[in-house]
Amino acid sequence: MSIVRPTSGRIASLDQYRGYTVAGMFLVNFVGSFAATPIIFTHQNTFCSYADTIMPQFFFAVGFAFRLTFGRRAQSEGLARAYGHVIRRLLGLALVAIVVYGAPKAANNWEQFLERGPLNALWHSFHRVWFQTLMHIAVTSLWILPVVRAGALVRVAYMVASAGLQVALSHWFYFDWVNGGNGGGGIDGGVLGFLSWTIPMVIGTLACDAVTPADGRPRLVKMIVWGLLLMGLGWLMSSGTTLYNVPEGEVIGMREQLRAPDPVIPYAERWEEPGWTFAEPPFVPPPPSDERQHNYWMMSQRAATVSYHTFAAGLSLALYALFYIACDIWGWQLGVFRTLGTNALVAYILHGMVDAAVSPFIPKDAPGWYITCGFLLYFGITYLFVRHLEKNNIYLKL
């Protein structure tokens, strides 16, 4: 990790967009566990809430910056040095993830440790704890590294192939495993989540191309149109979840029946009456689990489903186009977004520490006004730390 000053010629909209995303992360990560919090600000893993839009926006921004900075470094230093630099940075980010997320206690005593074995403890930390946002960013960036300099069609083909592989593996075993079956379980897609996190990251690289073309004329209309099309496609794919509606009058009582036995490729009889229909639009909760079995086609951040990532990537693209218009064309900027967006890594690391210091004083059943006061205190403290670093020209990057 090094301390650097931000270089000149930054794209204002990217910093503002990233800052908005960090602020949104502060909100949903803090308020998500309280009973009074509206469901739209919590992760539900059965539909796309506002909370679920935040992490894909990080990947979109990472893809955008990755395409931009790697291309510049390759031109100035040569390909070999550029590849070596980015691999070292991403391995460093993975190490930071391990340190930030920590690890569960391996055993209560030496005898138990020997009985379980060190590899068992390491594997539990690897797939249950370490694979969160920072680790997913590092692994997904490494995954797209072979094509980050390639043409748009190659990157799109790579993205589609990655998504297809994720669907195939989910059908084989992974959907059940990442949701806790057979001793598994994962966070934000688990160890194979990079396959579908590739979608928002590659879309970010395409957005970079759209706003930095050789002729200097950003393709904003195309960005918004493609963003809307991707959102529509994601919603259309999520409508496959309606095939898993439980017929009226049949109530699922056993917990093991809540997850469909055919979560990815539906049985043929599911296409019979009432069959497929349009699902609830994004941000609208689905029916309860006794009326619709849990399945792959739900927009789920935990399972990193393709419908979720496609919709979220489209939303990220369209939203960034609006930020570009507001910031790079109209000249609008918000100081708090600039502060958080130019020092996003340190903001990410600090926000968890501040949360741990503030949230213990807020009961889970606290009223909304008290939660709001706690959030403002937490946000203010975190912002003051990051702002102090900015005022002293201290920025952290890997």
C-alpha cells in the first residue's frame, strides 16, 4: 500500500459516482440490521433492493478505472510492466481483504485444533469470511485481466461466457452450495462469484470507452439506452422466478421444501398453467417463501444470479451517464462525494471500524428517529476521518 496524491486530469463524474456509491454503502451497511429499517434498504436475496444496487456500482467503477489506468500504464511503461504492476496490486488487495475481514476462531484449544485440522479452519475462513467485497473485486479483476485491453466484442463475449458458466455451475451444484447446502455457504456469490461479478465490471470497461472515445464525443445516449435495455433484460430473466409460484391452496410447511428442487432449470411441468408470467418489477418484494419457492432466477446478491447482475449493471451504466452529464458537462460536484470518491479504499476500511464503535449503542428494535441520529453520527465521524486525510493530501491506493 502506498500514499499518493491524486493525479491531474481525473474524470470528475467517476469520483462523484464512486463517492455516491460509498455514501450509499455507508447507509445500507449501517441501517440494514435494524427492525425499523424499510425493506428496500436491506439485503433480502430474493429481489433487487436499493441495498443490492450498491456493490455492483463498485464493480462498475472498478472496471471503468481498470480499463482507463491499465491502458495508460501499458502505453507508458510497456505491457510486461503493466501486467506485473496490476497483478501485484490485486494480490495486495486480496491480502488487505484477509486482514480487514479477519477470521473466525479456529478452535477452542490445541486438541480441537489438531482434530479439525488447520486446512479445515483455513477453508472455512476462505469461503465464509474472506470472500466479501474487496476479495471479490481482486479476484474478478484478475479474471478479466486477459481481456481488459481487448476490443468491445471480445469483452462482451467473455462476459457472456462467464455468466453462462456461472449458470451451468449453479445448475450442477453451486446454487445449492452457495446458499448453505452440503456444508457450503457464501457471501455475495461465494468463491465462484467472480463469474457473474464480471458483468458489472465489464460494463464499466465499456462505459470507459464510451466517455473517452478518440473523437472526444462521449456516447451518452447510447449509454442510457443500453443501460435501460440491460435493466429490462435483467428483469425479463428474473421473471423465470414466477415458474416457481406455489399453486393456490398448497402451503409449504417443511423448511427443506422452501428451496426448489430444480432451482436453475425448471421441470417441464412448471411451464404448464399458470406457467411463466412477468415478475414483480425491481425494488418490489416477491411473494413470501410459502408462495414461491427459492430459485436461481430471483435477483439474489448472495447467489450472484445473472438476472441480478444484468439489471444492476444496466442501472449502474444509466446512472453513471447521468453523473457524467451533471459533473463533466454541467460542472456540478458535491464535496462529500469528492472526498469519499477519491479515497474510497480508506473510506471502506474505516466505515466498518466506526460502525463497530457506534452501532452497539443502538438496540435492534430502536425507533427510526434514534437509528437516524446514530447513522448521522456514524457518517459524520467516518467523513471527518476521510476529509482530514484529503485536506492533508493523503490518499491510499494499492
